[in-house]
Amino acid sequence: MTAEPVTTTQPTSPAQAPPTVRASLSPSRAADFKTCPLLYRFRSIDRLPERTTVEQARGTLVHAVLERLFDLPAQGRTPAAAGDLVAPQWDRLVTEQPELAGLFDGAEPAGPVEFLRSAAGLLEGYFAVEDPTRLEPAERESLISAVVDEELLIRGYLDRLDVAPDGALRVVDYKTGGAPREAFEARALFQLKFYALVLWRTRGVVPRVLRLLYLRDAEVLDYTPDADELLRFERTVVALWRAIEQATARQDFRPRPSRLCDWCSHQALCPSFGGTPPPFPVAAATADPLRDARSAPVVPGADE
């Protein structure tokens, strides 16, 4: 059986969403709730601050360099050129996000130097799995969105979208994090299926390939979805949002302990670690439901 897509006009912001839309959801926040409802609450409702880690900053930097790399002429996209982009892109990120300037407070003087060197090392992993001189991405760090179930706006930022001459789509996501692969691979594929669903709903084309590039290990994971699978995935996303709405109405977000707890910033407030969550925010009942999680989108690489 071949499922038929429902191609819609793609809203570029919540303000442009149809009047029937009641809520917005990104793959990161959907994955948060799927992984641990209490983590979703801490990030999306309590909006607790999270200090950027060195690993997250490194991921953001590598994403920025790879985005800029494709601004160069094809033959100029060399490992040396990518390495030359590392320091300037870091300076730009620190200017745009001043909190990054304190990332190495208290560290040895070699800390920032080693940080930039490690980012350059991840770029070497990129060149081991792809030849950017043979690629001309159609989109980079692109916001895509679609309405599903008439009431839910789903949206996210693609690392890269490649379009073949025959119109086939390939969604590419760069992974730089050092967390165990088995702990994050399912989350990464969930994110890519999210993007595949948006592209299918807005462009009428099921992506031929969803590609994860693991730069540290210089490995590639390709996944091929089909329309029936995306229909099932759409039902999963809608069901997740309905569960989020119910949990919000009941003010009941329970922890779900797993190996991912090792990387959580909120263990001190989690009952699974002897903590107590803060009082449920009164403003949560009147918050704008089209504001997904944080007022700003997740920075590329920051959720790895």
C-alpha cells in the first residue's frame, strides 16, 4: 500500500500557521518527552537554565564550520580550508553568545587551544566520510515546518538537505557528541524521521535517504523511510503531543530513569536522585502554546 501525502503550504513561523493550529513541537522537545517527561517539563515549562558544556559548544562550532564550508567554491572545500574556519567561527559564536566566553573559566591556559584543536579533529572525520567538492547542498541550517492533525505545527532545523537531479531528497545530520552511540542513535533517527515527515507533508516527496554522519568515528548511518512508516510516525508525534497536553493539565511529569540521566543537568531536582522539582509554574496554564520549549531555537549541535 502506498500512502498519499497531504501537501500543505509551509508556515515559516507560528504567526503564519493556520488558525486551527493550537500548538508547536520540535524534534528535540518531542524527544525530551519521549525520553523523560520530567526533562521535558524542566526544559519546556520551567525553562530551567542549562550551562553549555564543552561538548555542546564543540558541536555548535563544528556545525558552524561545515555550514560555512559550502560557501566556498567547490575546489576550495579542503581540510585546510575547513581548519582555517575554526578560529574565526568560534570568535563569531562567542560574539553572538557571550556566555560562551566563560566556558573555560578556571581551566588551564591550554583549554581553549585544545578545544579548537579537537574541533579541527572532528572536521578530519568529516572529510573521511564525504567529499564536499562533489556536493552542492540545496539547503543548510534551514527551518522547515508543517501542520499535522490540523492542530499541531511541527518544525525544526535541518543541518543539510541534498537534492538529486531527479528530485530525490537526502537529509544529512552531523553528529559530534561523545556520548555512547547506543544511547543516542534512536533519538537521532527520531529527529531525522521528524524532518522526513515535514518534507513529505510540505513537498510531497519522501526523502530517499536519512543520513547520520558520525564525525568522531568517521562513520555513516543511512536509513530509508517509506510513506507508510511516516504515516505511523506522524501518529506517534500526535500521540506524544496529546500526552504532553494531558501531563500539563494534570501537572504530572514523571521521571523516566535511563542511561541518559548521566548527561542530565537537573539531577539535583529529580526525585530519582533524591531531589524535589520546583513548584509547577502558574504561567504554564496561560503560556503561548505555539512557543515550543525555549524562546530561541536549539543551536545546531547543542543537543548532542
